[in-house]
Amino acid sequence: MAKLVECIPNFSVSRERDPAVFQGLVEAANSVGGCTVFDVQSDGSHNRCVFTLIGSPEAIEEVAFRLTKKATETIDMTKHEGQHPRMGATDVIPFVPQTDMTVAECVEMSHRVARRIWMELGVPSFLYEDSATRPERRNLAACRKGQFEGMPEKLLQPDWAPDYGERRIHPTAGIVAIGARMPLIAFNINLGTSDVEIAKRIARAIRGSSGGFRSCKAIGIMLGERSIAQVSMNMVNYEDTPLYYAYEMVRMLANRYGVPIVGTELVGLTPAKALIDCAEHYLQLEDFDCRSQVMEYHLLERNI
């Protein structure tokens, strides 16, 4: 069976704020044979877009470079504004093993891509998650701390030299985090309030770094276009911390402030099992086996 890798690069631009730059990225994503664009999501409040790409290792490496080149040429971080933390035009490039691939192979890919991006584009990088060269760099939030504006000073600190590149950011494209990791779910919960402080308090309570769920990263932000607050989460291990754990905890904490949940959203693709786990939990299914009881699994196994 052919090797397949998933790549979910994030860029500091949105269709809503700069449609021409966004379309240029879409065209770059579709320019490499052997790579399929599964999904593209854009958020004007975050001023950010997320691509989900699947392909051979060679095709994924090439498309990751071409997208970074296009972002470097067309996104000026000195003018960027948005709710989501960011440190570069191409903010993060994660490689996720799929068919017949290992995390170790994806780590090797991250090194090759990081080296090429520095050598040909002059954009430095941190290696994060399973590619991290230092324990503190596993956490993307730690790498991104300081954001674009604070990164020139950060790179001069003894422990924060880029893994690839010199101790200076690209003047308009900043710096990028590149790494290998297991599947991550971007899960957001929208609250029926315009008080962003409530979302920030809830995020602080549930994220692992503050003593909450070990596999949950969370921030509270304001969705300006809708005038509502959002708890924006990355679930880095949905089996360790299921989506329904996070949902129920946010619901309980929001209720304390008299605030309802008005909706949730998933950004990009999500493993089917994460959603099936939610159905199993809320339906209180007994002795449930998704492999044997979900019709689509049987159809896939029989190539129907």
C-alpha cells in the first residue's frame, strides 16, 4: 500500500480579509501532483486559514514548501491583525502519519522541509511536538509565545535559537513551527456572551498547562464579526481527553456565569472515532463496537 501523509499548514491570512492572497495559497496547494486538498477553512476573526492535505511524502514535502514560498511572498506580518496567536506568515506546518507511515518518518520530513525553507526562503523555524530538539519546544504555545512582534528579542535568548536559521526572523514572514505529531482536533465552543473574560477564565480552567485536561490546549477569544466569545481549543489526544469531556466542562463553567453554549465548530478534518466516541457517550450505548456496528466501516473494509 502506498505511503500517505497528512499535512495541516496554518497561514496568517483569511479569505474574508484578503481574498487574493488566500486564493494564491489555494492555487499553490493544488499545484502538486500526488497531493489532494481535502479541506480549506478560513476565519476572518482569527485572520487565519487552515489547509488539510493528503498525499505521498514527496508530494507533501513539495506542497508544504510551495505554500510557504507563496505565503512568504504575499503575507506581510508587520500589518497582520487577528484574534489567533501567530508568529509567522506560515505559522505552523504539522506532518501527521497516515497509511504505512510512522511518526519517525514524519520527523525526518520536518527536518528536510525546515532546512529547505531556510536555505531557499530565509525563513527560520522551530521544530515542535515529536520533532522537538528540546523538551520545552514540544509545546507549540511555548514556541509561539511572544508572537511575531516579540520574536526578534526572543531569538536572542540563550534557549531560543531557531532549529534551522539564524537568530533573526524574516522581516515580513516571521518564523514558522514545523513538526510531526499524531492527529489533533481543533474544537471551538461559542458562548452566548460578548464578555471575552468569561471565555478566558474557562480556557484557563480546562487547559492542561493550567491544571486542567492534560491533552487540551485552550484560549479565550472574541469573535468580532459575531460579537460573541469563544473557547478555542486544540485537543492533542482525543482518546486521552475526549471531546465530550471538554464540552461538558465548558458547559458547566459557562453555566456558573449564566452563559449558554450557542454552538460548536470543528476546524479541518476530524478522526471519525472522536465523533463516534461522543455518540457512544451521549447515547449511553452498551457493549458498542464501532468496527463491527457502523456500516461505513464494513463498506470501507470491503472497498465498496
